[in-house]
Amino acid sequence: MSKILELREKRAKAWEAAKAFLDAKRTQEGFVSAEDAATYDKMEADVVNLGKEIERLERQAAIDAELAKATSTPITNQPHAGTGGEVKTGRATDEYRRAFWNGMRNKMSYEVQNALSIGTDSEGGYLVPDEYERTLVEALNDEVFFRNLATVIKTSSGDRKIPIVTSKGEAAWIDEGGQFTESNDSFGQTTIGAHKLATMIKVSDELLNDSVFNIEQYISREFGRRIGAKEEEAFFIGDGAGKPTGIFNATGGAETGVTAANTTITFDDVMDLYYSLRAPYRNKAVWLLNDSTVKAIRKLKDGNGNYIWQPSVREGEPDRILNRPYRTSIYVPELAAGKRVMAFGDYSYYWIAERQGRSFKRLNELYATTGQVGFLASERVDGKLILSEAVKTLDVKAAGK
């Protein structure tokens, strides 16, 4: 039995024990004493910690699997036969990749500059090589899970206009020989552009000159961590002013499905949110919420006395609420009055538009006195929910209203 599966089963047993304890200590009014509540909180914390350890082991397993892949492809073609492969051009060539990283290490010979001219952008930086750009995208996908739920499109320049059906025509009953009723679809459009997101990384001269130091891996990891965190924040709560419009933003975000009377969320609130989403969207729907909201939901039961939070006992399967998977983020608003605290929907209708090419610049002189070199990394990206009815939120009524 794998360690991950063992921990999943251990967590499931710990959760059953916590539920049994809570049920045994509840009074007829549904309350528990302060001492029993503290004991339950500790039992629930053990369940949460086991879940985090499972996630860590799953990430380690994914990294191990990636590192275990073959580093080269065996030669299978006949002698003197053509390679049959696609000829690499532009930023995909090995020449450009070597020149790019030599440039980052300040080995700017004439040959290096000549090769890099293929990918020089309008701002004086160098577009990253094609193969490395895929590495950056993978790093962002690791950091921003929402990219795996949303629809990611590529744009070359300018705004992207997306046509949307705002209302549909319908059929009508008519008498024999009667006039056909005209009923047309109505169309609108939404525009998705590109906002600039950037970060600066400083590296010492010693590390740059040390051939053992893997600068490609370091920049990829840092780029993914920094840019990924700001992307996730914008995709959830961005206001659209110089950044993407988030799912939970009041304007341009998801539609309100349910408004809870207070922060004590009930089973009815969660069930109403579930059914506020039309059935076709529920087939691919995922819950989005903060850990504080998950903690409140763990204590809720359905009409048959079953807890609606369900821990997964199988590898690769997420935990569930009402039998639908959920994901958590620190950028989803916490459970508080006046906040949109939970979303449920099909996030493939949230479109992320990114411009082709990410840019790096090297700053040689700015940090020269401290023996460091700065690197500017930037991308242009936008995000918007193009069909608001595909995602519903649970809002908590503001205090005093």
C-alpha cells in the first residue's frame, strides 16, 4: 500500500471519529460545550494536517515522475534516412536557447547578439525561447490551479472580441396554415485585452558565473511563484482596473446565487447555491472557497443526517462537498459579513488571455555596487468571466442589513 493511500485511509478514519465525537456531544439544541468544542477542533485540525501532508506527497510524486522521464529520445530511423521531424525555427532553435541563457549570464558575443535578434521584443528585452516558455507556463499552472479550470487562449496583439449570445429565440405553437412567429437570437460581445504583470529577480555575480547553478530552474521557479500568486489573486478578486476581473468581483464577476442571512452558513444555503446553478453547468462545476469556509461547512449535515463534506480515500481524487470537488485559495474572501465567500460553477467560461511571449531584461548597472544583477520578467495577461450565469456565488448579508 502506498504512503498516500495509507494517509488517505487514516484521514478518513480520523474524520469518522471526529464526526462521531461531535454527534455524541451535541445537546438536543445542537450545541456543544466549550471543552468538547476544543476537543473537536483538535480532531478536525488533525484531519486538515493529514490532508496537507497528502497534498505534499502528491506534489513530490508528480515531481519524481517528471524527473524520472528519459532525458533523450532513442534514434529509431534508418541510417542515411531523413529525421522526419519538424525543423525548428526562430525561438525554438537550440541556437536561440543557448544564446538566450548566455546573454543572461552576460556572455554577449557577436554571435550571441545575432542569434537573439530573432526574438528581440519592442521594449528592448528578449523573448524567452519557445521550449523555456513552456517551462514557465508549467510553473504557472503549478502555482495557479485555476488555470487548469479556466479556458486559456493566446492573443498576438490588441483586444480580443468574444461574441456572446445574450438571449435565445424560441419556438411557438401555430395553427395549420398560420404565420410563423419570428424569434431571433440576440448577440453581444465582451472584450478581453492584456494587462502587464511583472517582477524583478536579483542574482549575485557569483551565482551567475557558477556553471553549477541552474539559473534556468531558479528563474522558472521564482517566476511561477511570484507571478502565479498575483494571477490567482486577480482571477478571484481583481477589479478589472489594470488587472483581470475576478470571479468574486461585484462588477463583471459571477452572479449571486444565494444570500446568507449571516456568517453561520446552513445546509440550506449550500443546497440552494448548488441548485441556483443550471443543470448543464453542474456537470463540470467545482466549489471555490477559503479554508475558513471549509471549516464551517465540515459541520453541516444533509436532510438524512450525513455530513456534506466528504474526504477522498483514492489517490488523485479531490475532497468533495455534496459530491462535487472543491478547491481552496487564500485569495477567496474569508467567511465574513458583506463578503462573497463561496463560488460554484463551470470555470471553463472564465477566459484567460495571454499574449504570445514572455519578456526578460537584464539590469547590469543598477545593482553593480552590491555585486548583483537584476532580471526583469514580465507577461501580458487578462481574465474575464464571459458568461456570468455559468458561476454562482454565496454572498453573506452585510451587518445591519
